[in-house]
Amino acid sequence: MASDSAKARIAVVGAGLMGHGIAQVFALAGHEVKITDSVVRNLDSVSSRIAANLRDLGEDAGAVERVSPCVDLTEAVRDADFVVEAVSENLAVKQKLFAELELRVRRDAILASNTSVIPITAIVQDLIRKERALGTHWWNPPFLVPLVEVIETQWTSPQAVARTMALHKAAGKMPAHVKKDVPGFIGNRLQHALWREAISLVERGICDARTVDDVVKASFGRRLAVLGPLENADQVGTDLTLAIHEVVLPAIESRPGPSPYLQALVADGKLGFKSGQGFQMWSAEDQAALRARVMRHLKAMRDR
Ligand SMILES: NC(=O)c1ccc[n+]([C@@H]2O[C@H](COP(=O)([O-])OP(=O)(O)OC[C@H]3O[C@@H](n4cnc5c(N)ncnc54)[C@H](O)[C@@H]3O)[C@@H](O)[C@H]2O)c1
């Protein structure tokens, strides 16, 4: 990359839910983007999916012209300044892909993984040049959720971190530097600490699933987008926070593994939206209404 905000050549590997959205963000920021996928059908539809998103968001429709689908991996990545992988969440698939990428990219290219939870260390440990590899964890949908966690491993160079932070900031994202490659990074550790207690409340018969969600949405959920937990702790006082923790922490869920209640749901085929029942029943109409509600909310947040 000539300079951090200059136009860069971006390659996205994997044109699924996340990959096409990541390509869209970089194209909207003015970068030239090549995108590839091992399933040609997914590549064929990528431009129309991006065009539909841009129309829906009222963004520059011409940005889709900066996204070039490439069937061939080498063609997609050989000129790239920055390569981001968004293929299936499978360690062996990602390790194999990174080994292939290393043989095909420029010496100074940065290699990033968008894995949700797999440690970056495990994905890149067999690379020859590990200092240019890191994680960039986007959130769905990539074009509406601002955060990108930039995860460094023990090998990542400070230059690779700095260039990646600058690239994402210039593209309108909010990069957050994760200084240690821990499972779940920052966002998913926080999110799943909450989900563990949410499931436990239902499992212990303290309330039903709908009540858990109603309580979150009608209370601290209202504030969360503008008031982080540690700002909140300072606001109420660290002394009060300590007093609350002395009473509450011994009582809340602390089992290390997944809840038996969750395991039973999965064993019974109650898989959520995809089977019509999970913690609650989900008709096709309920599912569509929830998806529409979330998109409306995220668009309204963007417009603020
Ligand atoms: N879906 C989310 O909310 C979300 C959020 C953050 C991160 N992620 C992570 O992003 C990655 C992609 O997730 P997704 O939801 O977009 O999945 P997806 O299934 O929608 O897309 C994955 C794409 O990768 C392609 N692919 C698989 N192996 C490939 C290979 N070797 N080479 C090229 N293409 C290949 C598939 O054909 C598919 O089009 C995963 O690691 C996932 O955990 C997902």
C-alpha cells in the first residue's frame, strides 16, 4: 500500500455472507477489489448481491464496478496489497488456503483471516512469513456493523497491525486492536459471557427465553450502544461495582463448558431458525420480521 489511505488492491477469498459484504465496504472506499470463491455459483452472484445491498442502502451504485470476481485464486491475489480470507469456519480449510496464499502473494502483502473464533495462531503457524499474518474479525452485516477486531499473534509485526488498522479506519470501519490472540477475541468473549448466563437463567427456571430477551432489550440493552460496561462501572462507581460483584458473581453461571440445556436442544434437533424451534418457536413470518427489525435498527444507527 503506497500510503495508508491511498487506494489499495484488496483480495477477498470467499464470496459468501461475509466475503461479499467485506468486498463491498472496500469497493465503496474506492479500493480495487478482486474476489474469489471455490464455488463458481457463489462467485457468479456476488456482483448482483453487492448491487442489491448498495441500492437498499442508498449508496454509490458504481462501487460494484470496482469488484472483480475471479475464478482463479492466483489471479485474485497475486497483485494484492491486502488479502482477507472469509471461507468456511474450518481450521483445516483455512490452514490449506493460507499455505496456498503464501505461494501466490507479493512479498509485502498482508494476509488476514476473518475467522469468528479459531485462534489466528492455529491458522498461520505453518507459514514461512508469519509476521504479515493477522486476524480481521468483521461483524455481520459487514457494511452496517462498524467494528473490525484486528488480532495480532506473537509473530505479527507492528507494521502489519498499523497498516491494517489504518486501512480499515480509512474505509469507514472502527478497528479495535486485540493485542493477544485469545479464543473469541474481545467481542465474542463478551457476547458469549452474556449468552451463558442467559441460557442458565432459562435452565434454572428463573424465567423463560422470551423474558430473558425482553429484560435485556428493555434495560441495559437500550444503553449499550452508547454506554460501554466499563464506562457504566465508572459512572456508578467502582466501589458500588465491587459491592455488586461480591453478591452477584458467586451466584451467576460459571461452568466452564456449554450448558447441558443447550446440548439437549441441539440433540433434540431444536436448532433455532433452521428447524423452526430453538429456545422459542420460529415461524417463517417471525424469522422475516426479526431479520427486518434488526436491519431497520442497524440502518437507523448508521444514519445517526
Ligand atoms: N456469518 C457471520 O455472522 C460471521 C461473522 C463474523 C465472521 N464470520 C466468519 O467469516 C467466515 C465466512 O463466513 P460466512 O458466514 O461468510 O460463510 P459462508 O458459508 O456464507 O461463505 C463461505 C464461502 O467460502 C467459500 N469457500 C469455502 N472454502 C473455500 C476455499 N478453500 N477457497 C475459496 N472459497 C471457499 C464457500 O464456497 C462460501 O461461498 C467464517 O470464518 C465465519 O466464521 C462469520
